[in-house]
Amino acid sequence: MNEKLEKLLNNAYSPYYNFKVAAIIITNDLKEFGGVNVENANGTSICAERNAIANAVANGYKKGDFKELHIMLEKGLGTPCFACRQVILEFMEQDAKIICHDKLGNIKEYTVKQLCPYPFSEENL
């Protein structure tokens, strides 16, 4: 997976912060959908995690269809931002895996429940 993520990182558009991120979401039927961050000058950038999920949704997948999400930052290990965590929470099951990679082969693995211990969901509306 590291190789796929590193290759995908090359497609990230990060001219302002130079903070490239790549993500690959894997569906329950083992299809893979990639996404990268896309920055813009006004700050309403698109994160790689949301981009990958949106790519899968655009291809017909829906809430509950996702097994795991892999993420790689250009530098170091990191976890999804809070906007991404909300989208992850809404599309992935609580026990689904979020796997964070770095270019050196280090991995940290979390469940959605671990990253989102106090969820905001449709019950809160």
C-alpha cells in the first residue's frame, strides 16, 4: 500500500502549504479509490480523505460500504483533520480501520471509534 500511496502523493496539488496528502479508501468488495488534497488560495481546500470517499461515492458506493482508509502525508505520520473525521464517521462503521503510513514504512492503525470517540451523527440533529 505504501507504494500506491507514494505514487498518488505526486498528484496532490499543494502550492501554498506544501503539505501533500494521499488517501486510498478500500470498499468491502475490495475496490480501491484514491484521493489527494487539492489546495486553493482562499483556504477551502479539499482534503485527500474526503476526496477519496467522494470518489467512491461518485462510483456508486454508500454509507457502510467501506472497509478501511489508508492515508499518507508527504512528511511524517498524521491523522485526518476534524472535517475529514466527520465524513469518515458518516460513511464508515465504528470498527473500520484508518491506517496512517509514512514514507519510511511506519504505520499507525486506528478504528473510526478511536479517532471519533464522541461522534456527532444524525441522532444529534
